[in-house]
Amino acid sequence: MFTGIDEVDWASLRHAYGSAEDVPALLRGLASADRSERETALDGMYGAVHHQGDVYDSTLACIPFLLALVASGEVADRGGIVELLVSIGGEGREDGVPGPAGFHDGVPGPGGFQDGLSARAGADGDLRARAAVGVRAGAEVFIRLAGDADPSVRRAAPAALVGFLDEPARVLGLLQERCALERDDRVLQALTESLGLFVRRRPGHAAEALELLRTLSSEPYAPGLRLAALGQLVACAPDHLPADLVPVAVGLLRERSARHSAGRDGVGCPHSDTLASRLRRLRPSDEEGSQLLRTLHRGLGDRLDLRKALLRGQLTSPDVVDRCNAVWMAAGLFREWRADWAEPVSLIGAQLGVEEGRLQEAAVSVLEDLHTLAAPAADDLAALVASRPDLWVRRWERGAPTLGGPLKALARSGDRRAVPVLSEVLDGPVVPDDLGYVIGHLGPSAAPLAPALRRRLGETPLDSPGVFERAVPLLSAVAALGDAEAVPEVLRVLRGVPAGARLRDAVVESAVRALDAVGQEGTGAHAPEVITVLRRLLGTEYAAVVAGPLWSVEGDASTVLPVLTAELAEGRPRRRAAAGALARLGPAAAPALAELRRTVRADDLWERVAAACAVWRISGDADLSAPVLRAAWTQNPYTRRTITTCLAALGPAGAPLHDLVRAEVTARRRHLALPGGGRGSQDVLDDERLVEACGEVLAGASGPE
């Protein structure tokens, strides 16, 4: 297996963390008799040699040894190595590219592989394509593995056959043969998935594969296999589907669950402390069922009515595990698509009353990330919060306490029933640092919390190492409430936070934002003191941050203009903030237009956007600004909220970009979403706010009546 491994100059090769001289030990670890050592070695391969899907020169050098390992019947856990090879070779695969030198009869010769790498080093710089070439050159190995005695190997082999064997008729024949011979349900599911992959990759040879999928989707096959076949047909041949797809799928799910409900509560894996074992422990207790429905959902894509109906069937299943899987699938759906999600959210709320802890925790976690979209589940959240005071604050083995999930979800939904509970928490001995962040979601109903928030802010030790964690959420709450009575406490922070405090910039900026939210009228008798503090900060690195609020309170553009213009001219890191402050001044910032126009052509996207918004608002120059903002809108969706704020301020004058806004409000996919519902929960909130802002822009497009 390791012939020639010492002839490779590993020290000259690289992986994610530098020199690849440790790779031979990882490769030998994959062949260890000790399971923990094998898992640790596989961790190392994914963590360094194939880090986050990347391919390095050391990855290429590993391919022949990985192929030799899977070809050996003496090595355990070869299924994981096959999956690694599929991942390494699957990215950037190019059909028709010849295999590298040094491979014979499907088993590589390490020396020849190394020679092949050297011969092409200057000509072929695409490491991903070269990895695909390397794995494909050893694809004969996967033919033998398709009938291996180890089910985990047989489960991994079909994807490798479809991905790397360049004889479609032979591949299809092998898949048909294995479907006829195989008796292991999980292997049959893998074969079914590979048939779908074959159809997508080889449309010219798809007819027989589609016919086999249709056969597998009907009786007398087991419900799990039929579901798997339906999922593949949804993705690659929707015209082959039954008219009553959702009722059929839900019926199969329930039939399958009834057969598999016994003994399904644990994942049943050893607790060795490796990434591989930890990932197994985190998998759903019915991972296969989760994958079946995930494939079906993915295939349905934007057919949201069908996906809602399917989700309804999952969330009302008699089987607790099915409902738990459905909750997690719903989360991805909510993150990716804009729709009326009231019914599935309400059904997720209904899971809060069950005794099964894992299901309840899943429901809380999903609702917590939905913010206002969780409102249909508010009654269930409120009931759980009322009945379980022990869930109000979550204490961790390490780290500070945080607000409990049910209470956080209720508050983020905007439900006023969270207010008295938050008041009790604020009066208690332990106040979670993140409590202040939920106040803004409660709107005016959170006003009764203002005195306690002021008190907590006034008690915050400013010389504490945790001043950021304690002060910033409270300052956020003050800003959300626009609490004028908190001005003395905010000024205390600005005066008292030490120069060397950790994350001092964020603390100062949060305090300035709180004063800005209070506004000129709110500062009242404290206005002279506020002006003094802000003027002092105007002469520091915080100039761009304080200029806008200072102008709002004092109304003297001549005080801030020279400072902001200098920020732009000197190319300081706060040019974006300076441009934003100048935009607030409007026509009064005309003397800064020359520098702003130069900044519109900056290399940094965000600086260009901020400067273009400022130029447009100050001078009305749409000819310069609109093309920059249009390009940014498409290039980086994160800029869209900034641009809509600008368009809202412009009113009818923003018409050159209103077509973008109209297209946004009719789009079905969330603007930050990745296919499959990737990215974070904050993106759902950002998207909802963007849609709301777009509506405001269009409402103001005609100007005052």
C-alpha cells in the first residue's frame, strides 16, 4: 500500500497548515488496526490535506496511496476513504481529460504518479482538475469495491463509479447489477442516489436509468427505497412523477417510520474524541430518513406549495423523529425562500409542548432564528416560557450565561408577553449579557424595561475585561428605546472606558450610536455636555463616527466638514463612515464633493457605495452615483440595505434605481440565501428588513401628496 511513500519529497509539498511532512503518518494511520487512530488520521486528511474542500499539491500526491488503501481488503473503514477520494476528485472534474502517467490496471504506481505530476507541473495549474484526473485514472478500483463485503464500502462506491469511470454503458450496467443483487437498504439508497447522478451527468444514456428509478419508486420495494427513488426523479425527471407526489411521499415516510421506530433513539457510536466521531454523534438519530426527505425537498426547488404540503405531512407525523427532522429541514426552507410561512411555523410551535427533549430543543432553536417570522408560534412560546422559568437563562459550563432560547425567541418575535419576564430577569442576580440585544425587536412595548436597563448600564464596571460583552448590548437597548433619561449613563461610558480596554472601539461606537438615537430633542438639558464629549472625540480616531451625531445635536456643519474631508483625503480606514456622515449633512456637505467623487472610484466596494450615496444625496448627481450603486447591488447583495436607505432618503429622485427595488420585492429567493438554505439566521432578519425597506422606497417614489 505504501510502496514509494518515502520517495515522495513531502517536505517540499504543502497543505492547509504548511509543510506536508506529516502526511505519511496520516496515510499510515488510515490503515491502523485501532479505530481511534484511523479516525484521527481521517480528521487530519480533511483538516489539512483536503481542508474545507481545497486541493493542494500534497493532496495530489496522496491520491495513489488512498487508492491503494481502498483496494486492500486488510484496511478497515475504507468507506470513509472512498468518500474522501470522491470529494477530492469531484471538484473541478473535466470529462475527457486523460489520466496521469503511472497507473496500471486501476492500481497506481506511486513513482509514475510523481513523475506525471512533475511533467505537468508547469502546464497544468488547476489542482482541482488534476485531482479529478488522478482519481479517474484509478477508477477501476471502484468496480471491485461495488461488490465489497463491507456495506459501508459498497455504499460509498456507486458515487465514485458515476463520477470517475468514463464508460457510461458499463457504469449503468454495474448499477443495474448491484440494484438486483443488493439486500442492504442503505446501500440500495446509495445506488438510487447514484442513478440520479448518472442521469444528470449522462443525459444521453439516461433512459434506462430513469426506467430503473421508476421501478424502484413503486411497489413491491420498501418505502425508504421508494422515497429515495422519488427524490431522484423529482430532481432529474419531474415528468416521471406521480400526480399525487406529496400524499405518496408522506404515506411512504409514515410507512417507513412505522417499520423503523424501534431502537432508533441513539446513534450508537463510540465516544472517541475525534471530529469523525463527534460528527456521527451530531447526526439525526434517523440520518437516512433525514437524507431522503432532504433530497426530495432539494429536488422540488422553488415549488414552494408542494414543499409546504410535504412539510405539513412531516410536521404532523406520528413519529417524533420524523417531526424532528422536519423542523431542521424547515429551517433551511425559511432561510432560503420568501413566502407565507405561517402554517409551518405554527406547526413547529406545536412541537414545544412535547416531552421529547430533542424535538423541543430543535423547535426552540429554529424559532429563535426566525425573529418576527416566529409570531405564529408565539402562543406556544409564551406557554413554554411561563411554565419553565428554568429556561429563562441558559448557563454554560464555560462562558457567561445567555438568554434562554424560548424567551429569546418570544422577544425576537416582538411579542409583548416577553416584557414582564425580561423585567424579572433584569431584577435577578444573573443578567445574561445578550439580553439587551432583544429589546429592539419589542418596539415601544419594551419601554417599561428602560429604568432597569439604565441601572444595569450604570453599574457596569468600565475597567472590567468584559466591558464589551456587558456594555454593548445595554447600549443597543438604549438606542432601540431612544431612552433620553439614559444620556448620563451613556456619557459615563464615553468618559470612563479605559484607553486600553478590549474592543474599546466597539464600545465607544455603540455609545455614540445610543446618543444619536436619542437625538437633539432627547439630549435636552444634557446637550452642552453631549456636545463637549463629542467634540473631544472629533479630534480622535472616532471622528467619522461622531461627526454625524455631533452635527445632529449642534447643527454646525463647519465644525465637522474639515474633519470628514480630511478623513476622505488621507485614505484613513474610516472613509466609509466619513462618507456616511457627509451624506447626512446633505447639501451642507457640498465642499466635500471633490473628495467624495474621488472616493466613488476607490478600490474598496463599501467605500465606493458610501461615497456614491453621499454624492447623490448631497448634489443630486445620479449620473455618477447610480451606475456604481447598480453594479454594487448585483456584485454584493450585502450592499442592498445600504443602497435602499439612500434611495429612501432621495425619494422620487432615486427613480434611476427603482427597477432594482421592484425586482427585489418580487424575487422569491432571499437576497443573501445560498441554495439549500445556507448562511446564518441573521440573514433572514436582514432580508425581511430589506423587503420592508424596498416597500418604503416604492411608497415614497411618488413624493409627498
